[in-house]
Amino acid sequence: MSDLLYSETEDDLRAAVRSLLTDRAGHQELLGRIETDSPYVPGLWKALAGDMGAAGLLVPEKLGGQGASHREAAVVLEELGRAATPAPYLTSAVVATETLLALAGDSAPAAELLSGLATGGTVAVLAVPLTASPYADPATAFTVTGVADSATASTATGAADSATATGAADPATASTVTGVADAVAADVLLVPRADGLYAVPAGEATVEPQTPFDLTRPLARVTTEAGTGTRLAGPDEARAAVRRGLLAGAGLLASEQLGLAEWCLEETVRHTRERHQFNRPVGSFQALKHRMAQLWLDLVGARAAARAAADALATGSPDAPLTVAVAQAYCSKVAVRAAEECVQLHGGIGMTWEHPAHLALKRAKSDQLALGSAGRHQDAIAALVDLPAPA
């Protein structure tokens, strides 16, 4: 049976991360940075990933990590979600790390790279669109289809349900992937190609920032030339490793969505207690109480789903794909609804750039498409339990 309760160690980790983010990356700090060239708070990644050791939670001790589990990483993501923190934790410490862990036993370069990720000294990003789904067919996820001009770069379009690259039939050409999250912060890019997975130093790739909807999670167009990087695995091993990384990312993204929704509800309750109309708190009005009560019920379900996904990943449960799909299908919708209610129940102030409610709403909407849409995860649930949709 899954253990959905937080351990004392997890509670201590939560307190430490929340204290750090409160001191170094509060909402007002973020509001002042989102329109700058980089939303990342200087020094925050070093403090979180290196000094606190959060980047190495999933990495075994023999490779320089903490030897913890997905449960502890989920706690970190809850706090990052609460604060809508710009940090490459999901992309580097979870997705890229899990991808490399699948290869570390057979690939010395992968093991060496993991050691750098565990200390926070290296940031690695898997060069697939943020919207890439873990349930894409592994046999076709990275196929390359030809076009008339063999010099044309292959392009991963960033469709919500696929990481399929389309473009040049010749694998010796350059490849371009759009919508890669946190690529601007990466030291190393893990690039899937037709013949396997490659680790490409960021200095050997072209990373062009794009304009994201969620300003706290930068996106970029990544172009890499053939012949660059170190080959980590062949095609079959690469597909399995990438799928493992995306599955772990989707499962722990639910915890980020949970943390975001919790902040939205707490901030809304605080505001409606302090805001008065007709000489009484607006939170005492029955219509608003009902809306917040329903949101609290949704949060209870989201917490159970997110914790179940983290526990399934931590224990290596055979039901992990199903549990992850359930968590994403549910938590993504709860986070968006919580953020929408936060904006609406704050009234006029909730519509302004000066209030952080818009940071939560944009993060929630972005997360709703990240690593597979809710609809894609619902399709996966139907397939996993052999319950096809009606014709």
C-alpha cells in the first residue's frame, strides 16, 4: 500500500527549502525579475542545488548524490511550485537525472555527468519540447522523416503529445528542437538523435531564447550540429531512458502543481479574511465560502494523487505509469482552477501586474501542457487499464 503521509525528514526538507525561497526568491523578487533578460535569481541555484544538496536527491550516494527518492524530490517541487520559482530543478534534477540514471550502469560518460548534476555544479537539460509526453510510442518517438532538401535541419515541433522530430532524412545534418525548457541555463544538453542519445556541451549548440507564456520557465530553440557531443547510448537504450526521464518528470510535476494550488488557496483565504465589504470580511459571504471549500476538496484529492505518483516512482511500482497518468490528469486541472479562483477572488488587485497571482496562473497554464496534456494522460489511463474510449 502506498504511504501518502510526509515523513519527518520530508517535513524538515520542506521547512529548509521554504525558508531559502522566502529569503532569496519571494514573489516580489520574482516580479522584479520576470521582465529582465533572465528570471533566475542569482545564487539561488547554488544554494538550493549545491549547498542544500537538493539536486542530488535522486542520485545514488556512490555517484555523489544524496541517495534519497522521488518522495523527497516531490517535496522540493511542492515548494518551488508554491513560490513559482524560476529554477531548472524539474528539467535538470529530475528529467535529465532520471534519463542518465537509466544509462549510468552501462555508460561511464553518463555516470560522470550524473556526478556533476548531483553537486549542482552542472545543469543538464533533455533537448525535447516541454510538451513532450512520456506515453509516445518509444519505437517512433525519435524517428526522422525525410524532406526534399537534405540540408534542411530536423525540427521537433513541440506538439503536446509527441517528441517526434521531422526534417532531414540524413542523420548527419543539424537538428533543431523548439520549446526546450531551461535550455538557457544548461551546461549540457542531452540530445536524442536517430542513432542514440548524445551529451552536447551548451557551448557547442545554438540556444535561442523564445518568448514563453510562463515567464518563470524560459523556453528556447536548440540547434545542434551532427558530430558534436558524446554518445551515451544507442537508439533503443536512448528511447527507454528518455521515456523514464519524462515519466518521472510528469509524476513529480504533479507535486509542483499541488504546491502552486496550495499557495493560491492560502493566499485567497488570507485576502478574503482581510478584505471587508459592508463592514464584514468578504470571506464570510456564503458564495465565496462555498467556492473556497470546493477548492479545498479538490486540493485534498490532488495531494493524494501527487503523493501516490511520487511514492510509486520511489518504490519502482509496476503501476507507476498509471499512477503518474492519474496524477497529471487530475492535478493539472486543479492547479489551473486554483489559480483562476485566486485571480478572481482577489478582485481588481488580482488583475494587476503588481500582484503575484498572474505568476501562479501562467505557471499553472504552462504546466497544464508540460510533459503531456491532461487529455493525453487520460488516453494513457484508458490504454493502461484496457478501457478504450467509446466510438
